[in-house]
Amino acid sequence: MQKKPIKRITGGLVQYDGAGVKLVRVIGRQDVKDFDPFLMLDAFDATESEDYVKGFPWHPHRGIETVTYLIEGMIEHGDSLGNRGTINDGCCQWMTAGSGIIHQEMPQESPRMLGTQLWLNLPQKDKMTEPAYRDIRAAEIPMIENPGSQVRIISGTYQQVSGPVQGAYVKTLYLDVSLEPNVTWSLELDAQDTLFIYLVRGSVETDGQQVPYHRAILFGEGDTLQLRSLDEGARFFLHAAKGLGEPIAWAGPIVMNTREELLLAQKELNDGTFIKHS
Ligand code: FE
């Protein structure tokens, strides 16, 4: 057994995106080498509705998957495939932009908006795949309870139980882990996989270091993650996948492999040919 060391801790930066949504960009384009295949993690934790109600009006995506998961809150959405719906407490939207989707994401007033949006890169060969959309209700997310821990499985497999998504393009383990105070929790993984956790509440100790909430911890090589919650317990999202190791060309909501592909996307947006499937 080789315990995973901490490679990096990041707290991210407060930013305004969309039409004026206050969020914390925990990881972003400057982190992409370390976090491959994860491109971005935006975290929302707001009790003032003016921080989020302006929302993310109609915008395009291509070449990525976006995964939105809310512990609390409500986001109304609609897209160019004709999907309409609401992401509520405990629900997840798994959207494969592929060749192109145009959508809007509009948070609605609620007592608290708490959750994240993760951007997952698509492999070069799948960048232009057919767009797809999964609306995962809270009841579809299995939960494993052990003494001191509750683990919700959004994608991948944990203790022989599979979540609603396996990752058609990038196999991803996405867990939502809650620990009672002073609980040691461990997980075995492929030593080479990219692994990071984002602490939603509480704090943990790992690799001899105490880390408080609203931080992401990226781990280095090793086959076993081991951490312990501190006195107030902890809740964190865990993300693991194999890196793609492919070139990245990134322009806002479009992430491709070459500059030519970005220019083509821009041209298609201008002349109305961006959407290939509807
Ligand atoms: Fe979007």
C-alpha cells in the first residue's frame, strides 16, 4: 500500500460569470496540466439570491461534459436539444456537449445554493460526438452507509455499487462523501489516476496536514487515499479519472484540441451552423 501524498491545495478565486453569478473557480485553465481530464470546478455557496439569480443565459458548449450537482438549491435549464427541467436538492445534471449544445442555466431563489459544476474534458476522438443529457434525480443516486460515513455514488463504482453514470467517454469516479467527526476513511484507486477532492464543509487531515472546507486537494501517485475528518466532521466531493494527455485549445465554453477547431466553432456560431444535432 502506498498512501497518496498531497500534491497541491487550491482555494480558488471569487469570480463573476454568466450574467453576474458570484462563484469560486476552484480549478480553472491554469490548473489543467495537473488536473487533466478535469478542466474546471466552479463552487457555489450562497444565501443571498442576488449572488446567483442573474444566471447563465443562452450560451454554447462544445468538446466537454458539464456536471452540475446541487446539495441545496434550484437551477432551471433549457437546451437546444429541447430538454427543459429543474435541478433540485440532491440532483445532478450530466450534460455531454459533444459537437455542440446551446443552453441556459438559471438558478432560482432558494434559502441556500450549495453545489458545484465540474467540467470534464472529452477525448479528441469524441469531441464531436452527439450531444446527450442526463437528468439524475436524487433518488437515483445510491448511498452506501457504513459506521461514520455516508457515500453517494454519482458516477463509477464504490463497494460494488454503481452510480447512475459510468462515463461513456472518460470513466469517472464521482462520490459525495459525508463523514462524522473523527472518522478515518480510505479508498483504493489506480495509482496513476488523477484524484482530487473538494471540501464542501468541515475539515480533514491527510498526509499530515489539516485542510479546511472550500479547498480542493489534488493528490499525487499512490494506490490508497486515506484521510480523517476533524471535530466538526466533513463533506467532500471526490473526483478521479485517467488523464487524457492531449493538447488543449480553450476559448470560454468551448474546449477543443487545436486553434483551428476553435476558429471553426466561432465561424459556425456566427453563421448559424454550430448545432449539428437537435
Ligand atoms: Fe453552461
